[in-house]
Amino acid sequence: MTLSVSSDRKLKKMKKSYLAMHAAIILAGFTGVFGKLIDLNEGLLAWYRVLFSAIAAYILLLITKTPSKLRMAEQFAVGKVGIFLAIHWVFFYASIKYANISIGAVCYCLTSFFTAIFEPLINRRKFSMSELLLSAITLFGISLIFHFDASYQLGIVFGVISSAFAALYTIFNERLVSKHDAKLINFYQMCTGTIGLGLLMPVYLYFFPTQRLFPSQSDFFYLLLLAIFCTVGLYILFAESLKRFSAFTVNLSFNLEPLYAILLAFLFFKEGKEMNASFYIGLLFVMSSVLLQTVISAKKRYKSLSH
């Protein structure tokens, strides 16, 4: 009887984390849309995003009365992970600017591939053959997409770099969510991202000059939505899901993001006219890896709960 109650509680907590994860995935699908709507270049876009998000995260801490004091060493440990996230955003938006939303979103799927490589090295565990094989399917799908239009290849390269930094962010963030409140983690990481990108911005703008340094009225509005819903809200849900699922499972589940992003891109920007059979075949391989991982993860979770 006790075991049954305990298993029931575990299942309820898993369902909560599962819903949090997929709510985050839906919100993530909109990030590419905002990246296309905002006229700023990728560096400034990413910097304004972390700045606005830091402000929004601080207001959320005040509203929820969450204790925000951490020791200096803890602030550094939490905050430095935000640098990975900020760099990921710069390359993600570069991928969208140099290609399109669909390409940037699909390239994000390689996060699971990099997680399968980086996590065993960082956490000093054995490589998982199932994770590597599933990631190989994703990699094959991306390679098909890479060859469908030469004009998008630079955007794809930026997308691949972006996914590598996304993997590093998830792996290191997984360690933090068990120790600190998700809202607090998000606040310190946004602050560090703002400072880090801010220090690099003069060098960045020297090599990539732009006539526009400040957001327009419409850009300002989109940045607010991006910060509140698709950053603070998304990454709090993301952190909550990491409490129950591994970094690899969360990253592979986020491969569903392209489905939402591509549907939105087709709806608002008519990107479907730009794609050919090679793109759709590659996308099919990517989505197959998600389906297989979902089945494998479900079986593993069922076995762990039944024992």
C-alpha cells in the first residue's frame, strides 16, 4: 500500500514535469518568430533579450517574494552557466538571420547529439549507445537539410554552433536545479549574460557594424514578449523539467520545437515555398529520433517505477 502511494506520487510529479517541459517547448517555438520580427542584428538582439529578461526575472522574484541572496561563490557558479545560454542565442539568431526560422529551429535538434557527446565527458560516465544512435539519426537528418540549398549553409553552420552551446547550458544547468530555485537561477544567469555580452559587444560591433543600436517601438514590444514569456517563463519551466528528466531526454524532447516553429514560419512568413523534398526527408529523420527516444524513455521510467 505504501509503495503504491509512493509510486502514485512519483507519477504525479512526473506528469507535472512532463507538462512543464512541453509548455516550455511550445514557448520555444515562438522564439524564432520573434527573432525574425525584430530588426536588430543577432548580437544586439541577444543582448537586449538577456537585459530585458534580467529585469523581468527580478520583478518576478519581488512578486513571489523569493529569497534572492546567494553567497558570492554560488552566484558565480549559477551565473557563469548563463554565458553558455547567451552565446547560444547569438548563434541561434544568426542562424535565423542568415537562413530562416525553419533552418534555425531544425539545427537546434543537434543539441541532443552534442549532449550525448559532452555529458559523459563532463560527468565522467559511460557513453550510451542508444543516445549516440538516436543522435546519429538526428545528425543524418540535419546533413540532408544542409545540402538542400547552398545559400542556407552559413545559417546551418551557425545553427550547429548554437546547438553545441545549448547542450553545455543544459548539462551544467541540470546540476543547479536540485540546489536552487528555478526563478533564482534564471535571474542570475540573465544578469551574467547581460554583463558578459555587454563586455563583448564593442568588439562584436567593430567586426559586425550596424546602423541600428536601439530597438524601434515595435522591436521593444516584441522584446518584452520575448523576455517575459519565451525567456523567463520558458526557462523556469525548463529548469522544473530537469528535476525529473535527464539533460539528454529534455534536449531530445525539445526537438519537437521545430514542428511548432516551422508551422509558425509557414503560417506567418510563407517559408514552405522555400523548402524542397530534401528538407522534409531530413525533418522526418529528426522527428523519428524524437519518437524513438520518447518510447525508450517511457519504458525506462515504467521499469524504474515498477521496482
